[in-house]
Amino acid sequence: TSGGWELSRKAWPAGMDEWTHPNYDATGNRYSKDEYIKPPFTYKWIDGIGVPLFGAGAKSWVICNGRCFSVSASQPENLGLKIARGESAPQYLEARDAFNGLVLWKQPVGQTQSRRALSWRNVQPWRNSEPLVAAKDTVYAVRNGKLVAFNAADGREMFVCDNTSAPWALRLSRGTLVTAGREESGITISGAIEAFDTATGGRRWALPV
């Protein structure tokens, strides 16, 4: 317009669903209510380095409030990186505009829970398995064994949960984050189911298993 820019926002399409957890939502039923799903004959957008590094691509991805979040080692920062056999390459939590693929921000989150290198033998990408949950304004991921909340719009760290076991599974329901974690030491395995407040990261309860 004359004299400056005018900002306009397109209304959220009716019938478009979200995918907030690796398996759709906290129920884990993988059943979307999206009315726009069609056979994948064409790309909506494509970006990235073009090849999966270290034998695997993204280990987890979720979509919420028009943003696509993924956890992956296939990043430009890892090009040329040499890692010890069996070790995991550094992972990155990346946010993109779900409609056009534009990168919004990126945060390093360390290694995978087990520290093992990702490959077709253990990543099982069709399972979308890395702990990752998105809400309207916040995305929750695991960084070096700790559950961390990031601002969904700009990637700012909001809080770090004091979980006792590295999360292997994560669910969000009614303002509560629930993690199922475990630690391995030789033949000994221990762990806990822990619950945290989604707004503050404060612990609500814990159950050793």
C-alpha cells in the first residue's frame, strides 16, 4: 500500500489437522483427521542437504500450528564429520514453516538417547521414534538426556526439566508432560516414569520402574 507495508494473515484451513506427537497425538493411534491428505504424487517442498548422513535421515518429526519440527543428524554442520564406530552424530532440532519449508530456527540437541549411531538397522524412520512433542507455542525435545522446552516461534530455550532418566518416550496431555526413561549400565537397566508441568517444567510426580 502507499506509505508502507500491510500485513495480512490467511485463516487456518478448515479440516486441516496437526500431528503433535511421533504417533499423531498422546494416544499414539496414528489416525489423522486431516481432510487434505492425498496420495504423495508430488512434493509440496523439499530442502536440506539432499542425502541422509550416517545411514539415516530424520529420526522424528511433528507438525503443529503451521510449523514442522524434526530431529536429525543430516545437517550441513555434520558434513565431513568423522565419528567413532557405533557412536551417534550430533543431532539438531530444526523448525520449518510447514507450508513452504522455510527454516525458522535450529538448535543442537546432542546425541540420541542410546548414543548409538543411527542406521537403517536401528532408526526405523517409519516409526518416527525420537521423543518430540509440539504444542501451539512450545516444542519439547530431549537434549543430552534432559527434557527441554523451546519457544516454537524462535527456538529460545524456555526451561530444562530435572528428569532423572533419559526419556525414551514423551507424551503431552492436559498441561502435563509425561516421560518414560531408562538408563543402562552393563546388564543393569533402571528408569522412571516422570511428569512435569508444561508451563514451568516443574516436577509433578515420579514413579521408579
